[in-house]
Amino acid sequence: GKSFAPVITGQMEHTHDHVFCYFRDKQRMIRDSRWKLIHYPEIDRWQLFDVLADPNELTDLSSDQAKADVLKRLRDTLRREQIAAGDPLAAD
């Protein structure tokens, strides 16, 4: 892992560009400083949130064509993280 010491001492703002999380075989998530993408593999449902503009995650932007590039970038990043972690549910 990476040391958080540079963040604590104020030398850096962050140590990672994004975070990848999962909950059993039900949910996968990737989040960066602005965007959060959630995938529900069992039902193949996606949700995209702009957490800066919508911190309560009330507006799903996954079907917004203006956000298609963000959705693709995060889906690609999520897949890479899943593969790197050996996740058997790597998103297609």
C-alpha cells in the first residue's frame, strides 16, 4: 500500500486517483474526486453520480448522453481494478 504520511503532513492532497469497493457479489463501485459509478452485477444496473454537484446522490446520470465519456472512463477503470483484484465478477 501507499503511505498516507504525505497527505497527513500536507505535502500531497491524495495518494490515489480513485477508490474501488465491492459488497459481496451484489455491488461494485469506483469513485474519483468528482464521480461515483456503481454497478449491480446481478441485475446489470449502472448508476453514475456527480458527487460534487449532487453529494446526496439523488440524480443518476448513467443515461445522460452528455456524461457518456465519464461513464465509459469509469467503467474501463472499474474493469481494470476488478481484474487486478482478481474479482470473479469483472464487469463487461
